[in-house]
Amino acid sequence: VKCAPYATFGLKFPEGDFLHSPKFGLSGGVVDAVSGARGVEQWRKLMKAMEPLANAVDAMPTAALRDDVGVALTAGQFLPNFAKTNPLENLKLTSPFSKIIDGSGVTDEFIKNWLDLLCFCLSGVPSDGTITAEMAMMVGEFYDDDAIMDCPIGGAKSIVDALVRGIEKNSGFICCNSHVEEICIENGRAVGVRLKKNPEQLISAKKGVISNISIWDLMNTGIVDTNHFPDRFVSNRKATPECPSFMHLHVGFEMAKHELQKLQAHYIYIADWVRGVSDDENCALVSIPSVHDDTLAPNGYAVLHIYTPATERFERWENVKRNTPEYKALKEERSEFLWNVLESIIPDIRQRTIHSQVGTPLTHQRFLRRHKGTYGPAIYASEGSFPFPTTLVEGLLLCGDSCFPGIGVPAVAGSGITAANSISLDTIVPQLKVLQQLKSRNSG
């Protein structure tokens, strides 16, 4: 996928407007501007404490993981990497990130607020619920001296197209408009699926069935016969706590190229730290990909997307019918906050707009087929962990945000890799080949 690299994004905070960069916590950076030398020193100590944790995460590539005995061959080769790490430090990877913050002596409220916000955007819960391993990976991505982000040219579609090419190149194919009616289980093994449009026909599975639907949709919709699982397993999975949903606003608007060049491709907005990052209508994330990619809109126009980061309660929407005056009015009411945030970036955005669409929790529920339109499980690091992909039914594996490592795109991609590796022992040899290719690339 062709990408445009960039290193900065905008911050609109109660303390003022700032530019985020890898130098965020260094002298002359945002922490220095807000909290002074004391904050910079606390940030330095935190980054120092994160170094061994980041090294431990890097010691075991996600591509080496699998959920069967084959892990001894695929992951075992990386165990010597851990000889260079501190076993006591490694134990911290499964603890809440807030413990690392406190243990590093961070007392500065701005730093703690910022880290809470980062955790929430990454995992759907603040730092006291986010597993340290996730943040150990993310800190390097954000704060290495040469850290960059990538804007895919052609938008998210280019990523999807690349994934499709990868599937088809390996003799796979994708069936669209093919909703699964049932995951078929016979004699304790998943043997295939049946589709809604042709329920009489069984699409047989050679090795197994991998499902990426949420745990609530798996257990509550009848897509799988839960009698094949122990009652306690089913009740525990059904009781998994869920994150709230989203409000979205997509906008096509008029803007010349020289005006776009004055904007950042991303902004993070928060109105009041005291209310907390998870409070209603307090935080928003903005993406303006047209800043880096002029293929997304005609000349003289641009597109943007702004959303609340999993803070919109489904309960507000669950009794509202789509395509009704009540629904339209609620969409306008609940999107007003997003418009107001946009006006803090582009003051005349409403006048420039030529097309806009509002997405709601009902949009998430319908188009993503998600239980309550949820972002995913709200599993706090101190209270539980995400399960690995294998299940008590042979040949049925799960991936997605109901599985380890958790929610968010990087974690979900990792769960997909682990599930694919674990489908059968036949995958060990090709997995080892991929790992060797990664080693060669990194050493080169």
C-alpha cells in the first residue's frame, strides 16, 4: 500500500492548541509548554521505565504466536531474546498501565490525563484498565526519534484492496452479501457454515471455521448452538462487559489545496480533563486525509471524518426507529457537538460543506452487525484477560476484538494472525517461512 508519511498531528486541549510530535515530552515540546521542566523530567523517567517493557514486547513478534503445541517451534526460537530482558520487568506487561505511570513517579496531571486519553483511544478504557503490553508497543510507535505515521493513498479502501489481493493470490476468494446463518457443528467439531440466502447448502470446512463476530453476537444470535459449550462458559461470555458506541460525522467540503496545507491530517480534541476521557460529548478525534491525499476528492474539495471515541451510550438509541423523524432529530442533536469541534479547526466548515452524513450506534449495529454497536469488550487489565482464539469446539476459532490481544486495529490484526496460525498444525511450516522472512528483513 502506497502511503504518505507524516510525523505531527494537532491537539486542541483546555491548555491551548499544540502540535504533537515525537518530541512531545522533551524540552521545547508540549509537556514543556504545559508543565515545564518538572513535567519533562517526569516524562523522561516514564520513558526510561518503558524501555525494558518495549524490548520485551519486541522480543516476541506477533507472527510467532499460535494457540497450540506448535508454539514451541514458532515462538520457541525467540525465547533467547528474553535472556536480554529482566524477568521481573516482563511480569509488568500484563498489569494495568496506571501502575507503570505511578511507579515511575508521574504526578503531573497533564501527563496523566494525556496517557489516559491515549489508552482510551487505543483500548476503550483508561490507563487503569489498559494492559501495559499494549502501551509498551504504542510508546515506541509514537515517541522514537524517527517515529512516523502513514496515510494510505486512496484511503482505507487501498488497505482493503491489498488484503483482498493477498487472499486471492493464495487461492482464496471473498463472498460478499453472504450472511452466515449458522456455524455447523457435528460430533463436537465445526464442519462448515450455512448462508441465509441458501440455508440448505452446507459450505464445508476443510480444516475449520474462523469467526470474527463479537462474543455477544456469537452467543446470543443463534448463529452457533450454545449447547455445544458448557453452561458456565456461555454465561461468562454473555456477561462480558461492553464499551459504548460512537457518533460519526463524515463531511465533503470545499477547500483549496493551499488551505489544506495549513491543516493537520489529524486532531484530538478534549473539552475538560476533569470530566474524564470517557465522559459524554467531551472528546473527539478528527481525520482529514485530504491533507496528504488528493485522490480522495476532486480538485478544490476535501473530505474529513470526526467521531467520538466510544463514548456514545446505546441506551439513548435502542428504542428509536431508523428512518423516522425522531431518529433524524436525534442525529442532528447528537452530531452538534461534532460540528462545534470542527468549527474550532475550520471556523466556516458548515458553509463549506457540500455533503455530510451522520453515523450513530444504530449505524454500527446495522452495518457492522455489532451487538449494541459496541466498540468491543471493556475488559480491565486488573479484572480479566482476553481469551486466545481456540474454543472448546474443535475446529472453531475466534478472532477480532473479543480475543487476545484486545480491541483496536493493531490488536485485532494480531488476533487474526494468531487464529490463522492456529487453524491446524499444517500451518507450522509456512509460519516458520514467514518468520524467517521477517528475520531476514529486519537484519537487512
